[in-house]
Amino acid sequence: MDNDTLFLSAIVVVAVLALVNAWRGAVLLRSGDKPGGQKFFVMGLAMLLMAAFAIYIRPV
């Protein structure tokens, strides 16, 4: 595996985990746990922002 394949795999894993965090936050918000749901939403957003920043600063 070269560096491009590893980078792409890491970005895909982070994106999937961010979506899972957002889903968990939505489930918690619907069940009435507002602080817990917000925590998972913020964690998912932070992961998406880190992935976007990693893609942005990657040299071409």
C-alpha cells in the first residue's frame, strides 16, 4: 500500500465514524437526552472538520 491509499482509507474511516456519531446524537436527542446528543453531534462535526482540514492541507 502506498501513502495515497492509506490516506484515503483513513479519511473514509473518519467520515464513517463521524456519521455514526451524528446518528447516535440524533437518537439521543429523540430520546430526550439533550446534553448527550449535543456531545455526539459536536464530536461528529469535529471529526468531519478534521477530515476536511487534512484533505485541504494535503500536498498535491
